[in-house]
Amino acid sequence: MTIDRAAVTAMLTSAARLLADDSDHLSQIDSRFGDGDHGITISKISKLILERLPQWGDESIHDFLDALGMAVMEVKGGSAGPLYGTMIGGLGAQLGEEETELDSAAVKRMFSGCLAEMEDITDAKVGDKTMMDALIPAVEAAQAAEGSPKDILDVAAAAAEAGAKASEQFVSKYGRARSYKEQTIGTPDAGAVSTALFFRGLAQGL
Amino acid sequence: MKMKKFINAPDALTDELLDGLVAANRGLIHRGEENMIINNALDNVDRVTIVTQGGSGHEPAISGFVGEGMVDISVVGDVFAAPGPQACVDAIKLADKGKGVLYIVLNHAGDMLTGNLTMKQCKKLGLNVVKVVTQEDVSNAPRENAEDRRGLVGCIPTYKIAGAAAAEGKSLEEVAAIAQRFADNMATLAVAVRGATHPSTGAALADLGEDDMEIGMGQHGEGGGGRQPMRSADETAEIMVNALLKDIGIQSGEKVMLIINGSGATTLMEQLIIYRRCEQILNEKGIEIVANYVGELLTVQEQAGFQMFMARMDDELLRLWNAPCRTPYLTK
């Protein structure tokens, strides 16, 4: 089994819907120590993805993800736009320009591309209470996973969820939440939670 | 508590304030695509140009300093939020008049992300741009960890110095080196006595109670005493001046720039009382104030408090600070 363009569309559609459904919950988490707007920004990102997918023309998967990422970066409302844009563009970054059928090895490259692009723009590591708490374990689990593309996506989603859960125990090192130091223990990072939803959505769409 | 602000729709705040800024300064600036504020003279310049970015809600910063001798294009995000990288790349392309672009970014998480993404894209496109980061808040990290320091009001004199260096016809490398030298020798400490409300959401940004003030954000306690009972103007000035002198390592006989920047709701009366005491202290120590500013440059809505900024000056930096400029909120 491989992932083609229709499958990528289904994955992104599913991820966008899952994010939109949970946006109120994301804002609620973010309002404790952040600006309280993560869910609003995530809704805008979700809406943009759902608008762009039907406009997918002749571009390859690589090129479409690149363009979608650039568009998402411009979504206003704090860092989530640039971060999600980088993550989405990263999914395509290590795919061949004309690659049309993605096998398990290609799916692993989607994850490693995602991480490489994010590491280019942030120094955040696991434990800093950011999206990386979900992303890094997801990518590592994907690299170690065996089986079909669907198996790899499932394993990555589960690892992202465990990472987001673990972020509850971390002290915030980035953004506005940082000034709350130890008070942030007990609340997960809103970005890590949304990242886990994004990966769960991708897996469910397949 | 209900927010008592003269606004229309929360979503339209940035758009409407930029319209107002341009309407009040049509001879100096105009609006571009994607929330850009552009120097009217930009089309006809033959020099290094200056681009910056940042959220709205800090007026007159940052767009109030667009004009000849300071910033050529500012790219504005939402309230307190950085703009996206594509808008910044577009601004850099638009600003480049063949001599390159100096791109000044304040150290805040969102701005730094956009800054990194913008530089990545500029590199891909082969654009001639150098980024300088202002990070001078002494309260949230020691000087050795400058990457952890927030960018406060120091961006404004950095724009002035860089803009003047560009106007002198210096190369991009020279303009960047001068801006960096100034940025490396500056420090800011902020004190707040009452927090602001977010103009879009109405949420309180800080709660300092009835009797307290907070010097710095007190994150590691390096900068001042952190949260403490309210003190007099003179006592507050002494704590802050001494923290800044210590941080930059200014010695007797040196020359400094001193800025008292009101955060939005502290009166000019109070700012002047503070400035007066700062000058007395520096005089006693044999340190000369050769450049100054007292008033609002970068605010945080109706936050009460001020930022005290100090920088080590030399003859070249002083010449550049005193050089002509014409912007909505600073003219020399």
C-alpha cells in the first residue's frame, strides 16, 4: 500500500477537521499561561487547509505541501502560523519533486523532513514545553516503526499523544508562558496538544 | 471588568490604527501590501535600506519610526503578534535598492521565528540582507545568555543609528556592524506598577495588586529586585540605574545615552522626575549623558511603568544619533 495524492488530500482533510473540532479546547489550555488564542489560530489554519485542498492543480505532492506551508505561515495570530507552515512544508521537503506514490520509506522521509525544517528555525527540545514535545517523539517513533504507511502514521500519532501528555510535567521555556516558570507544571503545552491532534488526524485520514 | 477603550471591532484594530497613522502623516509614510508601512522616499533612495517587523499595540513603535533617517519599511503583525515571514520577505525585496537591506528583529519568540524563516527564504532567493537582533532586557538573563534577553525599547535608537549610517552611504556590512556595536552596548530594565489589558480580548496582561511594583519580569532576579512594594521615584531610579551600569560595565569618564520610555499610563511628570534623579546619579559617578529621550517610544497599551534604557556611546554613535531624521514620532 502506498500514499498517493488522493490519500494526502484525505489525510490533510482529516487533520484539519480534527484541529477545528478541538479548537475551543486548545484555546482553553492556552489561556492558562499563553495568550489564549491558540485555538483561534488553529481554526484559521484548518480553514485555510480545507480551502486550499480543492485548489490542488497539477503540482506534485512535494510542491503542493511546499505552497500550502508557505500559505499557512502567513496565518495571523502568533507563532502557530509560521510553525504549522514549517511543519506542513517540511512534510514534503524530503520527498522527490515528482514523487507520486509514497511507500513506507517515503512516509519516514515526510517525518524526518518535518523535523529537519523545524530544527532549522527553533532550538526547542523535548522538555521545553513546546510543539517539539510532540513532534520529536513522533518523528523518532516513525523512524523506528515497521509496516505499512498507515502503521507508521499510527505509531507516530500515538507517540505524539504521549509526548503532549508528558508536556504537562515540563516547565515552559518559550513564549509568554515562560515567565510563569514552575506554575506551568500540570498544564500541557497547547502547541504540543494540537501537534498530536494534527498527527492523529493524518493517521485517521488514511 | 469591562474594557474602557475607544475601539470598534477587535479584528480591525491593527488595520484601523495603521490607517490612522498614515492619515496623520501622509507626507512621510504610506501603506503597502500585507500591513507594511513604507517610507514615502523609498522609491528614490540609493543606499542600504532598513526593514523591521513586529506586532501592533506598542504605538508609536514600531511603525511610528518609519521615514527618512530611520526605518524604510515596517511589517506589522496583529496586536502583540509577529507578522508572517512571507510579508517580511516581500518587504525586503521591495526595500532592496541594490545596496542591500538591514533587517532588525526584536528578540521575542514569535518575532525570532519569523526572522529565522524570513532569512531562510531570503537566502534561497539570493537576497542581500543582514539580520541584527535587539535583545537587551537585563532582567530575564545574564549578559552571557544574550539570546534569552528580550528586545525592549532599544530597537528604537538602533533604528535611528542604523538609519543614519545608511543615509551616510555606508555599505551593508558597515551599517550592520555599527547597529550591532550599538546593540551590544545597550541595556534596558522595565518597571511596571499596573498591567495593561489586551485590546482584542480584554484579558488582563498582569496583576500587580494595589501596592506592588515589578522591576524586570523577575524571571531569574538578575535585573533588579523583581516584585516588591512600591517605592519612591528616586529609590526606583537608583535601583534601575545601578543595575544598568553594572550590566554594561560603564565606568566613570564614559559617555551614555539615557532613555526613559513611558509604558503607556505613567505620566511625563513621573518620567521627568525619574530622569532628573538618573542624571544626578550619573553626574556623581562622573558619567556624562550625551544623548537622551524622555517620553513614549514603545508602549504596552495602558500599562503603568517605564523602561529605562542606557547605552555606551562613542563619537560615531553620537554623530549618528544626532543626524537628521523625519518620521512621525521622531524628528531631528
